[in-house]
Amino acid sequence: MITQHPDISTLMAFSAGTLDEPYALVISTHVAMCEACQEGVRRTDRIGGAALSGEAGVAMSDGARLRLLAALDADDAIVVKSPVEVSEMPVPLRRYLPYGLSSIRWRANGPGVATRDLPVSPGVKSRLMLLKVAAGRRVPEHSHGGQELTLILQGAYKDRFGIFATGDIADHDEDVEHQPIAEPGEDCICLVAVDAKLNFRSRLIRLLQPLFGM
Ligand SMILES: [Zn+2]
């Protein structure tokens, strides 16, 4: 049961084709799992189409135009049509994780926390990574240098915004500070798109940050 969705402005940027690859992947993976957001994307695609037809001469990227033409051609052919079982690997993610989650070679980032960067296309500035937090462990309190999109692929975590479980997405901008704690019972694995390095509060962690590569 998915209860946490991306911000409408993020869905609109996804529709418009203006999101960087890591963000677009996180959103398309969530959309593949979430019927509510499949409907949301259909709606934002329609709004984008209406805005375009009212404004002649708007410059659009090729990608955005292709998406829009596809949307106008077939109203419901924009995203993965049928919601994928959450227990399976969502379709958009398969290209990035062809061997699933069990084959990941994690890099320890501190007690109970590990990450793994996933390759993205050359020239992409933002970062795509997997984050694993051991059951019951906390991620050090941090703020963000930019937008952070976090999609939970396994397990759950809790922070001051609530509980985020498999399929849920946390859509935070740079003003947000939070300290997620993985729920007991199962390691929490998330797919994360970040703009910039995370800014940890504690001086010790800031000093160690370069070592951990976070
Ligand atoms: Zn959703």
C-alpha cells in the first residue's frame, strides 16, 4: 500500500521531460508501482499538451516533444500500463540493476549504512545511488544541497515526516533536514537521486564525509 507520493511539481517536470536521468528514473520506477501516480502523470501530460497548444513557438527539448506526441497519440501509453508487483523489480529499474538487489557490492558508509552508486549517462551531473540502512539503524541527520528523491525498494524507514515503506517516495528539497531510522525486522534499501552531496550536521561526520565518499 503506497501512501507517500512525489510532489505534483516533480510529476509535472517528469511529464515535461525536464528531469535529470537519476530523478526521472526514480519517478518512473515509482510510477510503475503506483496507480495513483500513473493517473497523475496522465493528467500532467494533458496539462502540458494544453499549455503547448495555447502557446505557439514554445521551445521544447526533443525528448519532451516526443513524450508529448506520444501522449497526444495514445492517452494512456505514456508510462508502464499495468502496475508491477512491488515484490518484483520494477521495469524501469531493470536496465540499471539487471542482476537485482542481491548482487549489489555495497560500500560501507558508516555503522549500519552502505551505498552503491549506479552508472548514469555521461554528462549527467546529479547522482543515482542505492542506500542501505540496516534494520533499526539510523542515517546521520543531514540536509541536502538540492532536491533529493528517495524511493523505498525494500523495508521501511521512519523520520519526522512519517513512515516510508516499499514503493513510497520521499521528495525533499534543500531546506529539509531529517534523520531517517530503518524500521526493525528488515534492512531498508532505497533508490536515491541527489543533486549534490548530503550535508551532515555533526562536525565529525563532516570530517569523515570525504572518506565515505558521501
Ligand atoms: Zn504515487
